[in-house]
Amino acid sequence: MNNAEVIVIGAGIVGAACADALSERGLRVAVIEQDIAGGGATAAGMGHLVVMDDNAAELALSAYSLSLWKDLVGDRPQRHEYSGCGTIWVAADEEEMEAALVKAQTLCGHGLLCEVLTPAALYAREPQLRAGLAGGLLVRGDGLVYPPKTTRILLDRAMRRGAITKRAQVTAIEDHAVVLGDGTRHQAQHIVLAAGVRSSVLLPELPIQAKKGHLAITDRYPGFVKHQLVELGYIKSAHAASGDSVAFNLQPRPTGQILIGSSRQFDTIDPAVEPAMLQRMLRHAASFTPQLKELNVLRTWTGFRAATPDGLPLIGPSSARRGLWLATGHEGLGITTSLATAQLLAGQIQKEKTRIPYVPYLPGRFHG
Ligand SMILES: Cc1cc2nc3c(=O)[nH]c(=O)nc-3n(C[C@H](O)[C@H](O)[C@H](O)COP(=O)(O)OP(=O)(O)OC[C@H]3O[C@@H](n4cnc5c(N)ncnc54)[C@H](O)[C@@H]3O)c2cc1C
């Protein structure tokens, strides 16, 4: 621990990806995790690998990360429980169909494979969808993984290169050092804060707000749906800066189970499942796929997204302490963007040229 060049705080998928990328560059890495690796938001999320295009920076980061996921998964998709199911963005009405066409243009312009679906083409692919929808957009390169498993794979790879992991709670960050719960102080040239939504416990000045989400998973119904189905209205819900909202988001797990999302709530840090919110989310999902009502829900849970004011993560140096780097604030897209985050962070630490510009994600954008 004491000869580490980099200490990574947090072994969620972002911390694990950073440990992997930094150890690949020959740095001596120590990862400190207070709980179970991959057991935070990483275990709570849907694991949807999705290109998002609300702005150019989000598109660049998610598309770059998707390409890194393809390399990581390679020819062993089952290790990550990966499925290249693609996403169908479902348009409920003509206004949303317009949004689908704009999205198609943006994604195709970025070299991504997508296909505009007429209602007939939509129902041919997904017969469970309710009648009367306006069509959709199929994004072929999207997929899904089981994030805790990938987290383990990344950490193991880092450990084979000499990285170490320690189970402890970091209670304070100092210049080039961390203090642990037992009072010991550990120094390193670089400290990487990758503690997800709890990053602001260690650094209260961070512009991070918790956004609670509910999910539900059913028993096994293989083939019920074949793609990740998301309503185009999701985008409005995902970017609301206040209030509670739900959106239709259905995922076919490789096990045959159906993972049902999603909800967003601010102003609460209570992890309890809220029956009213859960019911609202499930009703909304069933309004798109009516047969969903007949399926058995096995388990429900909640998780917290670490949201920043502009929806982009914080990747880069922090002026709060010397030697401190941030890799946090990934909101609802951190499984997707974890791998690109790690490359951008490691590239900055090692002063390398990065594949995409890192400037849009620099933490300094919030305090000059
Ligand atoms: C309901 C929901 C659905 C989602 N769906 C998707 C999706 O489909 N696709 C997608 O791309 N993203 C999704 N996300 C977002 C994604 O899950 C997160 O962005 C991502 O997991 C963040 O990873 P992380 O490593 O930053 O955080 P975490 O996984 O929370 O990891 C942080 C780790 O730091 C540890 N830690 C915290 N404080 C300390 C401390 N003081 N000392 C030591 N260790 C500490 C924690 O124990 C934890 O293990 C979803 C999130 C939610 C909540």
C-alpha cells in the first residue's frame, strides 16, 4: 500500500476501470473499497450500454466507450453476460417520431449503425408493444452487460499487473494522501476519487446530487422482448432537474428475465423501495407492453445515480487537494462510460494524447 503511485478510492466499475487503465500504463495502483467491489450503483444499475446524444460531449464519450466495450468483451461475451441486443427507441406519437429521425441523423453522422422503424417494422421486431405507436429507431451497436462481473474482471486484470486492493473506509483526502477509518495515513503521488454518489461525502464542495432510481426484475420469460426498449420520452425524464418521473425502459437479460425501469427522484437519500413509485413505474411500463402485467416480478431494489448539473461526469484534476483526480458524477450512464472515463483519466495523469478531447469533462468547468 505504501509504495503505491496511485490510490483509487472506490471499486465500482469506474474505480475498477481506472485501476485497470493505470496499471496497464505501468503505475503501481492500490484500490481502497469500504464494502464489496461492484456493490454500489454498479450493482444497482441496468447495465445498458447505450450511446446517448443529448449533446456532443455525451455522444463522444458514450460512443468512444462503446468501442472500448466491444474490445473488452471481444470473443468472450459470456464472461461479462454481454448481449448485443441493440436499443429500440420507441416513438409514442408523431412528435417523438420526429425526435427519432433527428436522433438517427446524429448517430448515423457519427458512424453508428441505426435504422428508422415504421410501425410495421417495429411490431415485427417487438410484437409485445401496444398498438398505436408511431414507430421507432433501432440502434444496433448498443448492448448490455452484468456490471459487477465486469468490475471483478477489470480489478483482477489490474491485480495480475501488481495492483492491490484493501477493504477500508477513506475518511479524509489530504494533499497526495488519504486517511483511513483506523486513522492511518497513506501517501501516493496521485489520488483518484471514484466513490460514486458518496464522493461528495469526502469532498462536500462537489456539484453532485443523488438521483434515486427503482428497478424490478421478473422471472424468466425468454423472448418476451428482444431489444432494450426505451421510450423517446425517457430523454425528457432523464434530464429533469427536479421532481419525480418514470420512463418506459425494458431490458431482456440473457437469463430470460425482464429488467424493468426506470424512475428518477431527487431530494431523497432513503434507499427503501417506495411502493407508490414502484407501482407508477410498473404501470407505465405495462402501458407500453400490456402483457407485462401477467409476468411475475421476483425482486425490486433502488440505487442512486451521482448527477452533476450538466449531466456530464467529472474526469480530471481537482483543485481541492494537490494530487487529487476525479472520476465521478456519471449519473445514469456510468456503466457505459466507465471505460472511456478510465482512458481519459489515465491519459491526463500520464500526459498522453487522448483519443477524444477530455476538456468537456474537466471538473474545473464548475468553479472557473
Ligand atoms: C437505477 C439505476 C439504473 C442505472 N442504469 C444504468 C444503465 O443502464 N447503463 C449505464 O451506463 N449506467 C446506469 N446507471 C448508472 C451506473 O450504475 C453508475 O453511473 C455507475 O455504476 C457508477 O459507478 P461508480 O464506480 O462511479 O460508483 P459505484 O458503483 O457506486 O462505486 C463507488 C464505490 O466507492 C465505494 N466508496 C464510497 N465511499 C467510499 C469511501 N469513503 N471509502 C472507500 N470506498 C468508498 C462504494 O462502496 C462503492 O463500491 C444506473 C444507475 C442506477 C441507480
